[in-house]
Amino acid sequence: MLTFLVSNRNKNTQRIQTLTKNILLFLLSILLFSNISQSSHIVSADITYECLGNNSYKINLKLYRNCSGIPMGLFQIVNYNSVSCGGGGNLLMIPDTSYEVSQVCDSLLSQTTCNGGTLPGIEVYIFSATVTLPNYCTDWIFKFDECCRSTNINNLSPGFRFYTHTTLNNSDSVCNSSPEFKSIPILYNCVNEPVNFNNIASDPEGDSLSFRLIQTHWSATRSIPYSPVIQTPQSPFPTVSGVIFDSISGQMSFTSNAFQQVIATMLILEYDSLGNVKGTHIRDIEFIIVSCAPPPFVPKVSGYFSTQLIINASNGCSDTTFMNSVVYVHTNPIAGFDVDLELDNYMALKVDIADNSVYGTSIVYTMGDGSVYTIPNFSHIYKTTGSQDIWQIVTNDFGCIDSALRTIYTEILGAYVPNSFTPNSDGLNDEFTPIVTGDEPAFYKFMVYNRWGEIVFESETVGDGWDGTFKGEKAQSDTYVWTLRTGMAGVPDPLDKKGHVTLIR
């Protein structure tokens, strides 16, 4: 029983309003506690953000639920904060949609655990909220955690919380959205069969992505011990072949000879055109290795087939039946593409892709540098030197898949030349030196002139710099002209650059 002592109508109204507010907050706290205190059986999660302008973002939380676990909560909580700037809070994530992504044939969806059956079932739940960040900071972090991970995971110590996070660096005040992932992070595969996984990741602004294998987290700074402890982030579970991982494309391949349910965790880093990290994303991938029945008879052509079924009982009795049916065999897609390379002014390598695949209805390319294309023919620019794996994945209307791989090596030659230097012997910026990127050039010549056209410095050796002297004397503070010519063998046109540099004393 609640008793109020009031002296007038205004105080009475104010206290009733305060009580009502407190009761609502109390009920909300009960709902929140009941939502996060249960074992969620969440398999994986993605936190992504979409920039809306004026430092406002739509935060999306995508949860993958094992349907044999408890039901998904009505809403979720994402915490955000910045250590360098301070500030943050909790976001109440409102449900947007949900759907089933169980890895079974469409005709068997009614038999999954999501629908009261026994076949393994997975559901996706998407929640969202909008937030306006109070500052532009280097270290915004958006975190989600729940208790607890499934005890069926074989390579992680049991009893730890599920955790994931995404970070954002918006210190440059540029509107930036996070990468997106098209692949489902749960994969069933047969024992002793090759496993291949790719996030099929892309960035809305075209930023570069790189990938790392890391230890699975249960908080922002703490990781879950492996079981057995001999496992490492690069080899998180037992395999026959070892885990083959490409840090540029995120392609992960292995073969398992054991039945197991295991987790590998990836850290995806997003870089802008200047090489600055704009954000990071933690993604758990669950692999379920199962025993598969011997392959059935698979017709190679359409036709009329007779099927015989023989059933033998334990008491020695048997029965036989026949079924005649028409089988239509659909043609598998065949992947294939051509690559044409063209050096673009030494600073970038242009790659023209021409599709040669047949019998497919959809196509995806991953370019090895984080870029993804879904059109058959296009041009792509590489701006870094190195080996690039180009994958083409072709699918038809019946879910049949084929893939093709082409590996190229890009050699990019570039040069950055400073616009000022201070030759005062303090060990900082004492020499005027061009920075040449890429492979060693076949020829190189760097020259510096004063305002009267005299050559005050010249060199044909990469890395040599002008120390600010001329004929043994200190050159005066002034603006000087420089020229640079360099190139690679077999390329007809040289890389010519020129500009001004200011000597400051």
C-alpha cells in the first residue's frame, strides 16, 4: 500500500507523475534483466552502422539463433562508449524482422527445429536503433553480449558469455558506414570433405578491408581459453590440412577428419584511401562437421527411372517395392573469366574482367583486396603491390554453385615527395628525400634547382636526399624546384614528376 501526503493539487499531480515514471522504469528494468539473464544460444552476431549525416547513425544488430535454444528476446541492448572522448550509453534495439536460414533443402524447412522438427534450424533476428554521437572520436565502440555460449562448442572452454563488437573512427568528421557481410556465419560440412568459407564482405564507400584470425572474446579485452589449450587463433580447432587463411580476401579453407562443432573468430579492419583504420568488426564463424550418408545415385541426364527399395527387418523378414518416376537433371553452372592487366601511370594497376561462365544466373567476384562485384564484366583498380586472388562464384536458379580462381601479382610504382624540410641537424626532417613505393625501379634520377636554374643537388640512387647544402655551404632559406624521373623495366613511358620544396632554417 502506498500513501501520499499532499498539501495541494499541484504537488499531488507532480508526485503521481513521478511515481508513474518510476514504476515504468522499474518494470522496464525487470524486462531487461529477464531478457539478458537467460542462456540465449546465439551462434553469431553482426553489429553494423549506417551513417545518416550530422554524426547520426543507424545501428543494426543481426543475431543468428540456434532454434533448439530458448526463444529470442523481444528487444536487445547495445552499449556504446568512447574512452578518449568520454560519453556513451545503452541503445534499446527494436526488432525489425526475422527469418529462417536453416541449411536444408526448401522442401525440408518444415522439419527443422525452428518449426517443431528435428533437423538443425537457424533463425536470423535483426534489431535497430538510431543514435547521435556527441563527439567526433577515434575509438567509438558498439558492444553486445549475452549469457551464454552453447556448451556444444568443442574448441572453447564452456561457461563464457557470447560477445561481439564493432568500432568506429569518425575523428575526421567524414560520414562513414561499416562493411556489410552477405554470407551466413554458420556452415555445416561433411567430415573428410574440404571446407571453404568467405564472408563476401563489401564496404559502401569502397574502403579497403583486411582480415585476421583472432581468439574468441567474452568481453572487449578478454578472450575465451581454447579447449584443448594447444589451439591458436591461426589454428583454432583440429584439422587434417591446417587452416589456410587469406588476410586480404578473408578466404578460409580446411579439411576436418573429426565430428566437431567449433568456432573461428575473424577481425575485419576497414581502411580509408590514406591507410587510416576507419573501423573494425568482430565476427564469429561456426563450423559444424557432421557424418554424411554415402552419396545416392545421381542421374547425369533427364529420363525415366525405376527405383527399388528393399527393407530388411531384424527378424529376417524383408519387403521390396518399386517406384517409377521422371527425373529432370539441371545443368551445373561452369565458372570462368579472363583477366587483362594494364598499368595506369605507375600509380595503379587497372584490371579488366571478362566473364566466360555459362549456365549461371548470379555471379559474385571477390578481388583479394576487400572489393566485391556482382556484375559479369567490369574494370578494377589495384593501388598496392602484392599477390591478389580473384575468385568468381557462379550460382544458378537451383542453388548449384561453381567457382574459378585467378591469381595475379600487382607491381605498383609510386613516389611521394615532401614540400618542405628543415636542415638544422636536430634529427627531424633534416634531408629532402623522395619516398618511392613499390618494387625497385630500373632507373631513377632526382634533381633540385635554385631560382637561378643551378643544379644544387642530383642523385641516381633511390633513398639519397639533399642535406640543404650547395658547394659545401648552407643553402639559404628559399623555394627550390625539383624533378624526378623513374620507371620499371619493360614499361615504355617513365614516371615523371616535378614540384617545389621550401627550405626552412
